Amino acid sequence: MARLWAHKNKGVFVSATASITAGASGRYAIALFEIAKEANNLAAVEADLDALQAALSVSADLRDVARSPLLSREAQGKALRALTDKMGLGAEVSNTVALMSTKHRLFVLEDMIAQVKALAADDRGEVSAEITAAKALTEKQTGALAAALKKSVGKDVNVNVTVDKDIIGGLIVKVGSAMVDSSLRSKLNNLKNAMKEVG
């Protein structure tokens, strides 16, 4: 898996990676994207990432394993390797997940998935939208959201959904650098800040 790091500093895909390159998730995302492109295997890698994201979205236990700072690298790696093997994911994604576990970086796994998909969408000339929801969205809801965003931005939108039960309700939508936050937690925080300013 040493090859994963051979590509991270090429300086290509600048338009899509300007805000991605900072942080661990960005480095893994760019490396995985470039490897998939070079192997002409991007569609298969995206399909694997979609399947992995779906598993993370429906399983709180799996999300806890990936995010827990208390689990050892070995325990996280073993759990995620068992999952990727069971799902039959390809070498690119499986090896990336394994490397992330050895570096104790699985807590950025969902960010990495979203960023690879954003790079792939940019490569196809699409717009990528990162959606954070309080609970998993149905296929119908995701489709309706994509249609609404397409109408708003004027081009096809590739929607990536992650689940964060802590946002309480609503959605956090990021299209490019534009953030639209309709979550209840954000509104409560804004209200608290306003009250502090008045007091």
C-alpha cells in the first residue's frame, strides 16, 4: 500500500482539491482518487465507496467502531477488514481502509468517502453536494434533494449523504464552499450566541 502515498503531492485536480488537501481525510481522498483514475477503475471504486457509506449510514455500531478513540488500531483494523472482505470491496478501497486503521485515522473515513466522490464528480463536470442528516435518507428523499439542488445550481448534482444524529434535526448542505445549515442544533447555537451578546 506504499503506492497510495506516491500520488498525494502531484498538484493536479487543483480546482476540486483547494479545500480538500488540508487534513488527513483529504490526503487519503486525493491518493485514492488518483490511484483509481490511473487504474481506469474510478467507477468501481465509487461503487465500493457508496456501499461502504451505506453500511456506515445504517449501522451506529459500525460508526462507533470507526470513530472511537478508545479502540486500538488492531481492533479497528480487524473489524473494518472483516467488513470490507464480507462486502467484497476491491483492493483500492479495502487497502485504503486498512491503511487508515493502522494510522488511527478511521474517524475521518466518512469525510474521505465524501471527498473522493467530490473529486470524481468534479472530474465528470458535475457539482458535488455534501449532505449531513440527522438520520438516513430514503432513496426518494435523496433523489428529491438532488433535483432541488440541480434546479438551484443549474447543473447535475452528485449528492453524498452522511448521518450525524447529533445535529438533532434538519440538514446541513454544502455545495462547493457554500454552506446551508437547517439543523436545529445550529439554530439553537445561534440563538444562544445572540442571547450572550444581548446579556
